[in-house]
Amino acid sequence: MDQTQTTPPSTLDKLTVALNSGTFVDVGRMLNGLPPADVAHLLESSPPKVRHIMWQMVEQENEGEVLNELSDELRSHFLSDMDAAEVALLMEGLEDDDVADILQQLPDRVTREVLNSMDHQDRGRLERVMFYPEDTAGGLMNTDTITIRAPLTLDVVLRYLRRHDEIPPMTDHLIVVNRSDKFIGLLPLRTLLVTDPSASVREMMETDVEPIPVDMPDTEVARLFERNDWVSAPVVDSTGTLLGRITIDDVVDVIREDADHSFMSMAGLDEDEDTFAPVLRTAPRRAVWLGINLVTAFIASGVINLFQETIEKVVALAVLMPIVASMGGIAGTQTLTVLVRGIAMGQVSRNNQAWLINREVLTGLLNGILWAAVVAVAASLWFEDWTIGLIIAAALVINLVTAALAGTVLPLLMTRMKIDPALAGGVVLTTATDVVGFVSFLGLATLFYA
């Protein structure tokens, strides 16, 4: 997706004012003068009724590019009102991977109708991209590539390029293949432009470049682009045959979506959650996660109920309980966040897991001792009882060490079990720290005050 253009805030402000004043002619004119990314941003930033009005004003030739910039949920909403012919028309001019993303959100019947309306060559390219899952290199790739042969001279290559009306966006090198379309190497455009035209492609091409396997997960593709500062990269199948290429604009989308996923998952929400979704659509989604949290809250409350008699004897315990649970929750969340980030970036492996566990447990122990001393003094002076200070100090140390251990081990176990640690880790961790915190604090209090 091309998001290189930016629009001055004053233009967006003027459009908002015109929309609020009801001067729809001015709104339409300004709206269609904006880059597609900005139009998409305005649509996503508007309540449903205003959003519908604005979408009706988008000119037909711009609809495809605007749809391509929208979130999956909003894109599906607009697509649901279109028939196959309309969908086929708006996809003209879009790249293959973007068209595939749109088609994969449509019902199978509509997708088949759209594909049948295309010519044989376009349909073949799209079906090749759609064959691969969207979260793999094959789902990200674009089949629009320029390939050359190794024996050619650079002068011939230059004349070949001049025969094109335009070259594909984000083209920073030409892909060298043999007669069987097997990947051989890359010829950077900068090399082509400054080298003696009589030199051959074979002499000047780079052969130490590893192409991307078509089944590589998109997160790993993103890491490779980030690590190597790539603009584009070739994609090959298991036999080394060139299938297409991936460009940086699509990788940026992967990085952004992964960041959204991690952030929203912590609250049990979908990364495509619409900020302005209607109440009847928003409430059920949040209700599910609230119900899960309610179950965990009952578990913690059940633990507290086991020590009801002790709490009735020493009212101060009820006052201090939230401190133990809160400190454990924060410590566990810190550890969990670090581990989830490390896993997402591919930094955590079997070789370094033991080191991470030891590091986090020792960190939890040191912080536990530090803050246990502070809280012990404060609680003792507050309630004029050094026993309760010692009890809460011991409970804090136990809970912070437990939180560190759970925050490290849980995401590792969930990853092995193919469970998203960003989604489920927070709930399990909170339950663990609450239960351990209450059991250690109230259990020690029962021993001392029984």
C-alpha cells in the first residue's frame, strides 16, 4: 500500500467543517482530492452515519485504493453491499496481493464470480497468490516482477526496461532467473545505472542473497526485512522457482498489525476492532472477555473466603490484601510483556529460555526484598503491629517471585501449545498472582494469629 503522501492537517480540518455544515459538494470535491490513506483514515474516524455518507461520495475509480487502506472489519462492511461486478471493477489497478486480501474477505460464491469475470492471465496470477495462507510469504507476495537472464549484457537490459511503460513500485533490483525460472540472484538498479553497459548480468549480479520461502510466516518475513533493511525480496517455492516478490509496504502492514494484535489482545479485543462500531456489535465482543475475567475473579474470591475467620479477627488484613495482589500483578505483567515481545521478535529460543527464567526470578526476588522492607515498615507503623508487617513482607516476596516465574513460563508454554500468549497470558497470570498472593498472605496470617 502506498502511504508515502501526507495531507496537511488544515485540509482534513476543512473537510470536517464542510461535512458538519452540510455542504456535501465541497465535501465530495475535497474528499476525492485526498490520498487514499487519508480518506480511509477519515472513514475509520467517523461514526457510522457520517461514514456512510462519506463513502457514497468517494468516486468509483478511487474506491479500490480506499478499500485497500481500510481495516478488515470496515472493508468487509463496505464489500457486503457490493455485487461481484462492482467488486471486480474496483479492483482494477490494485496489486495482486491486495486484490487477494479483498477477495478472501468475500463469500466463496462472490469470489468465484469475481474470478470468472477476469481474463485468464489475471485470474491465474490471483489464484496463485490466494493458494497460500494470508499470514505467509505467499499471501504477502506480488507476482508483478521484472526478471532477466544472466548471459545478457547490461545494455540489453536497459533497452528491455525502456520498452516498459512503467516498472512495478518498490523495484530496487531486477531478479535474475534461468530458463526454468529458477532464482539465481539479483541485479541492483544502482549497479545497472553506473556500470559499463558492455558488462554482463552474470558479472554484476549479487548471488549471495537468500530468497524467501513461500511458506515462511509473515512475522519472520517482517523480521528479515527489518534486520536487512530490504525494500523488496524474491519469493520462491521448494524447488527454487521464482513465484513473486514481497515489498516493504506490505511488510509495514504486517508490523503494524502485529503491534495492534499484541496491544488489543491484552484486553481480549480483536486488532481490527472498529473504534466507532455500533453498541450492539461492540457489547457482545467485550462481554465474552468480561465473563472470562469474572470466572477468574470468583476463583480469587473463593480463596479469600477460605480465610474468612482470620480476616474477621484481624481487619487490617482486608486493608492490606490489595497491596499483595497488585504488586504481584504488576511484576507479572512486566515479565509477561518482555517475554511476549521477545517471542514476537524471534529472540527467545530453547537455548536461552533457562537464562531468561533465572534472570526474571532473581529480579523478582530482589524487587520483592526491596519493596517487602518498605511495605513492612509502613504496615507496622500504620497498624502498630510488627507481626503484620513481617507477614505482608513475606507474602510480597513469595508473590513477586511467583509472578516473575509465571510471567516467564506461561508464554513459553502457551507458545508450545499454539496458544497466543498475548491473548490468554494476562488472564492466567493475574489469576495465578492473585491466588498465590492471597494464599501466602492470609495463610501466614492464619498461622500467626490463629
